[in-house]
Amino acid sequence: MKSTRAAFTLVELLVVVAIIAVLAALLFPVLASARNKARQTQCAAQLRQIGMSWHLYAEANDEMACPAYYYSPDFQIETAWDFRTATGEPSQPGLLATYGSAQIWRCPTFFGESWGRPYTGYGYNTTYIGGDHTPAALSAIERPSETVAFADCAFGTPAAGSNFLRAPSDPFGQYGTAHARHNGQVNVAFADGRLSSRSLKRAIAKDLGYLSADDEAYDLD
């Protein structure tokens, strides 16, 4: 006997395609949310390691916080908490790399670059702790569990990399704002080593803003 096989009609094929499209539309947001959550968790783990390196640096340097950055006398070399950059040379790991970090990891959900420097997507509290001139002593931080040390950071629209987190009153504050890139949340490493996710208090451009309306989340007292 000769066997026969019925072919799909055009209508049946279109129905199957429509069903697949509906399932995909339902599943993609769920998968995207799960992926973003996994990246937020990875980011928090990296921030925790950066915070641990920061504490180890202070223990080895008379309980003084790591400088945010400083320059050589001829201004050809910038040594910062995350990278060391020299004119005409490839960037090298910065001050915290010696204390348990072979490199400063880049946030998995941030892509951007600014001022010709390498970037991580993380910013160090430069206004009050890292200091534009002199870093703070750890003993000067009166509320370490409420004072941010590191956080997701960026500036501008579209978001560009910033390695220095700045408080609202800082004249350069707009160049180091917190960046709520994890489902509207900012990963924050506090001075006592605690990790938390925060919402922005005062957005200046889409998901860029500050962790407090004034300097409360940044200052030492």
C-alpha cells in the first residue's frame, strides 16, 4: 500500500507561528528579569570584594582610607583607587588591586567610557572619604553603616563611566552620580562592609541621581 502524509495548510502554519510568537512575548520579559536579577547579584558580589579590599588597604595604612586618586608631580601619572594610568602607557590595576583584587571588576550591566580613563561602572565616595586632596581616617566616619563607600555610578545622558562618586553639594557632583541600572535600584557598599540596594532620592536624568537629597548618605557625621 502506498502511504500518504497530509501537509500543513497555510492557515495551520500561521496558527502555529502565532502561538510561538505569543509564548515568546510572554517568556522574554520573565527571562530578561531573571537575567537582570542575576547580573545585579553578580554586581553586588563584586562590590563586596571591592569593599573588602578597601578595608584591607586601611588596615595596612594606619586606618586611613584609600585615596580616590593622586597625580605624579609632572601630572603624567594618575594613581587611583581602581586604575593607574600613565601617558602613553596601558592602564594598570590601581591602589586596591594589591589588597586581594587582581583587578577591579566591571559591573556586568554597565557599558560606557569617559575622559579617556578605564571604567568599572563603580564609583568611590570621593567627596568625603577618598578625598580630592586628603582621604579620611576610618575613625572619622561616625555612621559607617549609613555612609556609602562605593556604589553603581555614572554621569550624563546616555550614561558614561565615572569612577568617582560625588555628593549632591559637590561642585563636580553631576559627574559622579549614582546609577540605578538594576531594575531601578543602585547597589551600594557602605563603609562598614554592608551591601544594600537603594532607590534614588533625586534623579537628575532618567536613572542618574543621588542616594540622598542632601549629603546625608555621603558625609562623615
